[in-house]
Amino acid sequence: MTGNQPEHQQTAHEPKHKKDLTRRKVVVAGAGAAVAVGAAGTLAASGAFAGEKSTAASASGTSTAAGTCYKLTSETTEGPYYIDADKLRRDITEDKEGIPLTLALKVIDSETCKPLRNAAVDIWHCDALGLYSGYESFSQGGGTAPTDAPSGTPTDTPSGTPTGEPPSGAPSGGTGGGGGHEEPTSDTRYLRGTWRTDKHGLVTFKTIFPGWYQGRCVHIHTKVHVGGEWTDAGYEGGTTCHTGQLFFAEEAVLASAEVEPYSTSTTTRTTLTEDTIYDQSGTTGGLLKLKYHKKDIAKGVQASLTLGVDPDATNEGTS
């Protein structure tokens, strides 16, 4: 963990054909953290995508009839709670309680269907009660009211024109999907991580099933970075070619809501069809493929998705 903010400047070794390059650096505790995905992670991810025969055929060069071979995964806003590549790791759980979740993502070029090797993939999401690490004072999950919330009935009517700058910070409950970036207010970094894709474009994370908070359905944020360099210190340079969000089917969310600590949440839940960020386009929009025991989701969930991206594009998700 580090309190230093990431640097954002161009360096001489960065590719000349890339535009809007940003310098990214991951500070990693201990030596040898930036290593290839282990055999166990590769097997888990490979199994999650065993049924995608058409994509595999295209990636090997045996099928690209006309146009794109895979739809571009929807781009979304990064939300206010992104912390730039703060932790290089696959297990992002730390000590957070919740339903175990294994998330397997395959990143491919949507034009050629070839896997993107050595891409850096970020994921981050709230805990079982809606709190984001680094932003507990903003996100205020679990239905907790802000400490300075007004009470009672106003005794007079405001008049005149407001002066000065509007207050900063996210409203109670947060948005997690819109609004400008906020600077972290704490040093916590649970449920955040960055890892590299293997030669098959696969990356696997171990985490927990996210909870929910005011105004948003259950989701996970993600970014894909390409053109950078993996070093002993982490990942540097390159561009962000994809910023998206990953979503969960209502059936699974309803099942999770029966399990502690999710069941203790007092926050009104926004459904998948009510969400303002999810575009209702299924897997193209980030809807995850889920596997779990229908009668006992507490045992764990396996989630997977193929992300079709344009490696030559820049999609920071900040506009």
C-alpha cells in the first residue's frame, strides 16, 4: 500500500503511435509480485470459457468472415471511486465478509478476436454493505445516514441567489457510476486489484459478491490498460482502452440478499432494469455469466465474461 498518488507524464520509452499516454505505476509490497498468472488461475479461467467455440476459432485465424468478430463491450463511466492501479494482486478480498466470488475475464481484440496478452486489468467494487475502500465517508453503505444530515422541518423558506462554489463530495449512498472523480479519504484498499492477462487473454480474481447502495444495482467496475510495461515495481505507461462495469442477474442478487451480511442492509436496492448505467444489452453491456448452487449461493459464485475491446482506442471513462 502506498499513500503516493500515481504519476501522469509521458516518458521516452512509451510507444510513439499511442495518443494521450499516461504514466501508470503500481507500488507492490515484496519482490516478484509482478509475475505471470499461475497454473491454478489459468485453469480456472480456461474452464469458465470452455463453451466459447466461435471466439476460439476466430482467435486462431480460422474464422473472420466480414466486419468485427465480436461486439465491443459497452463503455461506461469510471465513477467517482477509482484509485489508479493501487494494488497488483488477484486476491482482493482482504478481511471482508461475503459470498466468495471467482471472477474470470477474457480480454480480446473485438476486430480480430485475438486475445490481448499482458494487458493490465483493474477491478474494484463495494463491500457487502455498499462501502468502497478509500471512500467510506462518501459511499456510506448499509443505509447509514450522513452524520451532518438535517433533521426536523425547516422553519423558514430560503431566498436569494446562492453564492460561492457548490460543495464537493458524493451524496449519501454515493453513485459509484457517475460524477467526477473524488480523492480517497482513507488508506483502506480492500476489494481493489490489478493483474495481467495471460497468453490467452485470461485473468482471474478472487473476491466477494458485491453488495448494493443507494441508486445503483449490484456491479463491479473494471478497466483494461494496454501498451504499458510490466516491471519489478508494477505496471507503467500505456493507455486505457476500456472502462466498463460488470453486472449480476437479478436471481443471483435476490439469493445473495438472504445471506449475511447482505441481509442486514437497510438500503433500498435498485434492480438491474432500473439501473441508469447498465444499457440492458446482456453480455455486451457487461452482464456476467454466473454459476452457483441455486439452493445455497453462500457456497460461492463463479462469474465470467469476455470483454471485446479496441486496443487502439482510449476510453478513460471520465467524460
